[in-house]
Amino acid sequence: MAHVQQQRKALLARVRRMAGQVSALETSLQSDDADCTDVLMQASAVRGAAHALLMALLDDHLHAHVVSPEDPAERAAEAQVLVKLLRAYGK
């Protein structure tokens, strides 16, 4: 996945932000006086960050493996892979 390597810096920045959000969520859950609204907002932020990361990866994958190949059979095969990924995401 050369496209992942090309975007490595940006993708790692996203993952590191997510790690910080997960850490803050864990700290809130361990706290005896955590406000449930704050915990819900933190959980929502983690979900949003994970979704944004997935969309960035899917966008790169779509362009690199479905749009760019000139061979129609290769594009069709990669489109099927993308469909499987989207189905797995929807579960």
C-alpha cells in the first residue's frame, strides 16, 4: 500500500490524536466524579476520529486501487474488495 506510506505522517498524526482522546476517555471513566455528559462527548470524539481516519484510508484506497488502474478486471476486483470493506464497516 504505497499510498499509506505516502500519507504516513498525516495518518500517524490522526492515530496519535485518537490515542490522546482514548486516554482522556479512560481517565474520565476511572474518575470517581466524571460527568456522564463529558464522558459521552469524549466517546463521541473517539468515534468521530476513528471514522475520519477510516474515511481518509478509504479515500486513498479508492483512488489508488479502484480509480487509477487501467485494467478493467483489476478495477473490478478492487471494487469488490472495497465493497467487502464497506460491508464490514457497516456491521
